[in-house]
Amino acid sequence: MNTLFIADLHLSESRPDITAAFVHFVETQAIHADALYVLGDLFEVWVGDDEDAPLHRQVMQCFKHLTDSKVPVFFIHGNRDFLIGKRFSQRTGVQILPEHSLIDLYGKTALIMHGDTLCTADIDYQKFRRQSRSWWWQTAVLCLPLKIRQHMGAKARQKSQQINQYKSEEIMDVTQAEVIQQMQAFGVNLLIHGHTHRPAIHQFGINGEDVQRVVLGDWYEQGSVLTVSADNMQLTHSPLAIEG
């Protein structure tokens, strides 16, 4: 058996191919797993659990099928879907974890997160992140009518795309010093995250110990899945198009 990790699917109505690939992944791989971890940015935007869009219903049904089949599903908020809340969890059976969580992977402790907190060089984003994760900001936003929140979400996406084209790769990637600080703070040799869209398994040393940082890939052009078993860890990619 194995445990699966995915992140950065950015599901949206405009990309039915990604949704189809996700559904196929659930039906053919996740259904047989020990557990599934979704490390943020499952959706391109999420403005509240009260938005009853067809895409949202379809994805929630997939998760409910997994959890009803005794496959535990865990979720960590990303920078696009941090407003996913209790209603989503209740309707799907998905367990929402703290932004930095320790898990046991077949006897090995791993630190899992979305990964945006590691990008400390992106000062403007970190400032917005601190604000948007505060209880008062989220309470105020969720009190707004749904249509206003939808408009805000669309504008935020557009603004983010415009700003990010002018940011350097170094600013948008993790800061190695922060990676080391977090791994030392949590006492782990394995870190798994998404966010940067740069899939890789990085091997390096901390105080003479061999450690690993696994970066999950996005699903814009291909599916990206980390499969962990008792004796193996593999980051794989597959075409979005599902051949019938």
C-alpha cells in the first residue's frame, strides 16, 4: 500500500481537462491508497463554502467517495483556497490540517505544508498572507455577499498574474535558510510541499545529516503525484488527457 500527495491542481471551470484528470486519479489511484494528502491550491480560487458551483459539487463528490470508501483524505490550505472551511470538511469527510503538520509515513516523520511560507523573499506576498490568514479578515470577507466575493476573487487572480510576471525566479522560489530553519524547528529530515510548481526531490545536508525536500508539481500541463510506501518514494507525472 502507499500514501499519495498532490498539490496545485488549480481546478477551475475553464480547465475541464484538469478536472477530468483529477477524477481519473481518484478513481484509479487514490481509491486504493492508505491515505491522500492535498497540499493546497486544489482550486484556482475559493471564495467560501457557500458557493455551490457544479465544479465544486463534482470535486466534493469525489472526496466523499474516497472517505466513504475508508480512504482518509487530508487537506492543507494553499494561497488560492485558504477560505475552504468546516462546511467543505463536513460535506466531504476531508480533514483540514494546520498549515505546518507533522505526519507519520511508515515510521518516518515528515513535515508537510503548502510551501508559501518558505518563500520569504516575496515580501509583498508575505504581508498579504499575514493579513488574509487572520480571523478578523476572513470573518469580514465571508460576511460579504457571494457575488462581491466572486468579483474580489477574480480581481485578485488577475492582479496576482500581472504582478508575478515581473517577479524574479529567486523571489518566487523558497528561501533555503527558511527551509533549514523549519526543518530544524520541527526536527525532521523530510519536508514535502507544493506552491512553487518546481517538482523535484532535493537532497542536502543539515548539521551533517542527510535530509530531503520534496516539491510537488502543478497540474497545468500534466498530473503530478508523490507516492510514498514503506520502502520507496517516487514523484511521477502523467498526461492530462485520458485515453479511452
